[in-house]
Amino acid sequence: MSRRAEALGALNPQQQQQIIHDEHPRMIGVQNELLETSVSEQLSPLAGFLVRTLNRCGPLTLKALAEAVRQEPFGNPLRSSKGGGASVSGGSVNEAVKQVSSPIPLPVTAPSDIVTDAAIKEIMTRLLLHRVVQHDPSSSTYSVALGYGLFLRTLFPVVVQFFQRNFGETGVTILMVFYQLAVVPWEAALRLATERRPALGEALRHCAREMEKLGLIEFLPDKLPGQAATASPSNAGSGTRVEGPGETVAADACLQELCRLHVPNILFEMLRDAIHRHLLAERFADGSGSNGGGSVASAIVEAFTASARCRRFSERVSGFPAARPPSSASMPLRALLREVPHPEPTVTEVLNRMCRAEGDNIMSCGGGAGVDALEGPYRFRYDAAVEAMQRDCCERMVFARHGVLGVRLIKLLLQHHHMEDRMLAEEAIATLPRTREVLHAMMRDGYVRQQEVPKTSTLTDRLPKNSIFLWGCNMESDLLPTVRLQVAMALRLTITRLAMERNNGVGPGTAMPTPMNIVASATATINGDVHPTGGSYESKHAVAALESSATALMDMMLVLDFY
């Protein structure tokens, strides 16, 4: 273990993060399945199949991807006929390609290979625009951008919820234009939003200016992301240049500013919102007396986080959006008091609580020992705030599976690292048999581990009675990876069950206008699907319950994997 720690210490943070991702292939597999399901439902079955092929085969050129798709016999939308059998006839291919609505003009009697190449090319362009896949110009290969895909496809209902809470109906209207079109000229986006909601009118433009001011909209350079897909799979390497759909869009919009959602800034704004709504509301709700410490803590954090808005951050590995900074810019106490509209004693008391080492320690003070130690400078620690929210998510998952006693045992093990079951039972105020039962159940889940410590140095005839068995739990290696995996698996099952309930009972337009319903209705509009509008009272409640569960799991996944 020490050698591994030394080896990790010699690597830069990006390489360390890559190693952490490589150690959990099952986690990556579940996330890939989540993305494939979302892309299949929201874009097209062929798009989901292309993402699945890239996940299984790794980075591929456009020609190699087309060959891999043609040769895949299982679950291939281009091979499956209406009867469910495997077919390679041109009629089956044309039936699958009809869903693509490609702008490339093709003759009706075109061979199936040409139709397949055109469909793959059009879908890849769409996936590039929606940032589900990414292109490497040096090797001319395409790979899956897992983080961007999950955020913009699977977790998009949480983004809708954030815009609904902070910008209202106008913000959601503009957001859904970018959800459906991905990359669109700025004036065209405003025109489409106004056509969808004419009654909002000037409010839409005011909201758009506010979103642009906060950096939630990213203006692109002249070259589009989809312009990389300019070579037909069958003609790749032959020297023949075929005009792609990305170039067609660029030609039509060359005189207009193309823009898209700025994912890192949106993610940072959502982090700020989560810190205010969850972390500060729970930790500092009582405040100091009757002055309302929650509002004081929110004002303090707002003073630190306001300076980090609209700032570009470095990219992370595995195609995830840019990471937030580890801490905010420093600020002395006097400058902070000018920014926070509360009395000085109240502000200093809340600052002291936020700097306590025995608490979450979300604030750091750079002042040394002495009379001027309280003068600062102070920094808000984003990493400590995210760790605190991750601990809350882990505790909620442990509570759901093992109750109050499980949460007590986890807290004791995280605090003391290794403890014997008898001592754990005493500290948790529980009987020894019940404590052992919960510990073994949590060990099966992967939350805790057991370590044997011999009483003597003699290793011959080592019996269980000659050893002490200690229980341990580590946040980074045991608890957090297990909870991340369980949340992803639960979200995948919930989304699958929700799709089944909607197909059998209630469509998205018949329930309450929740973020999940907004995204489902927009997806149905894009794909031209018709959902059932009936449904019993029980089925409507089942859909509402599944939507609530899915939204809660998406919130947890954001905290565990993205913040």
C-alpha cells in the first residue's frame, strides 16, 4: 500500500484521477449503459447503438465505426426487421434510416451500404453537436464523452429543475431550444423561444441577456464541432471529399453567431445553488440567536463565490466537464464585512463556525496565531463543501439500506478508522448481535471491510481466537465508490421502469409539469412519438413516484460524480 501511495504521489492530479477511474470498471460500465439508454430514447436507437459500439471498441475512425456497425449481429437497428429476425436486406436498412431524417439527398434505389454510411454520418454529426461523442483531430478518431453525455442527456431533468428555480418559465423555454438543437445561432434561438411562448415576449430577451451575462451561453468560433465528420465511411481514405451536414449548417449560419450551453459554468452555478440550498441550510439554519445564521452564511459564501463566475476551468479526464477550483480567491475580513450586509459580531461568529476543524471546515483562515488571526485572509473551500455533501449522500444511502444503526457505525468508523465490534456496539448504543448483523450486511454491500490482527507474532497454528478482528471504512476507497455504483444502478433501473410505466399507462403530458415531464415531452416532439394519454389513478401515482425517485438519484449522482 505504501508503494502504491508513493507511486500515486509521483503522478500529477490528472493521472491520479485516470487511475481512480480505471480501478472501477464496473462503475464506468453502468454509466455507459445509462448513457446508451438515454441516447437511444432521446435521439434514436441508431444513435444509442453507435454510442454502445464506441463504448465497447474504444476510439474508432468513421470508417472503422461503420464496419463495426455492419458486422454487429446483436441488437443492431440496421439489421433488425419488424419480425424481430436478423436481416440485411435494403428494405430493413431503409426502415431504420427513415428515423434519421437526414438532409443528405439520396436516391430511392441507393444501395444499402450508401444508405448506412449516410445514416451513420448524420447520426455522428448529431452526436458531436450534442457533445455525446468527441473527435480527436490528431488520430481522426471518435470516442464517447461520458461526462458531457451524462450531464446533457441523462441528468438534464436536474438542469431543467435548476433553470426553473432560478430563471422561471422563460429560462426553461430558452434551455429547451438548446436541448433540442444543441448548436444554434443566438438570434434564431431567441426567435424560436418567442415562437413557442409568444406571451412571454420581452421577458425572454431579458432572461437571455441574464444567462449570457452569467456565462451560461457559450459562443462558438467559426468552425462547428460537427464539421469534423466530413468524410463518408465508405470513401474515407480514398481522397474523395464529400460535403457533410455540419458544413451545410455552417454555410447557412456563417453570418450568425453560433452558440450552445456552457456546461462548466452551468455546473458551477448548480454547485453554488446546491451549497446554498443543502449544505448551508442544514448546517447553519439555526444561526446565532435570532439573526438568522443561515442567511448570514449564505451572504458570506455568496461574497466568495461571486468572483469565480464566468471563469473558465481546466478540463478533466474521461470527457467530464471542467472542474471547479479547489478554493475561492482570498478576502480579508474588512473587505468581507463590506460585502456582507449583517452586523460584524454575527459575521465573525458564523465565520468561526465555518472554520472549525471538527466540523466541515468549509472556510480556511490564512492568518497566523495572535491578535490579528481573525483578520484573515479567508478562503471558501469548494473541495471541503463537496466532500461534506458527498458524506451526506453516502449517509442517506446507508440509512436507506441499514437504518440509523448503520449510519452510526459508518460515522464511528470514518472517525476512528478501525474499531472492534464490541467497542462499536458500546459507542453506537446497540446490542452486540445486532451490531454484528448490520456490520456483516454492510460488508456484503461493500461499505466496510474486516481486518485480522494477530495477538502474537507467531504465525503457526494461527486460530481465530488468537486474533483480533477490526472493522474499518475508508471514504475514498470503500464507501464513496460503492455508493456511486449503487446510485448509478438504481438510476438505471428507475429510468427503465419509468419508461415502461409511461408506455403502458401515463404519457408525459398528462402528469404534473415536472422537469422529467418537460424533457420527456421535448423528446417525444423530436422523435415524433405518441404517448398514451390515459392511465389509471394508480399508474399516475406510480409515474409520479418514479419521477421523484429519479430526480433524487440524479441529484445524488451530480454530487458524487460531477461536483
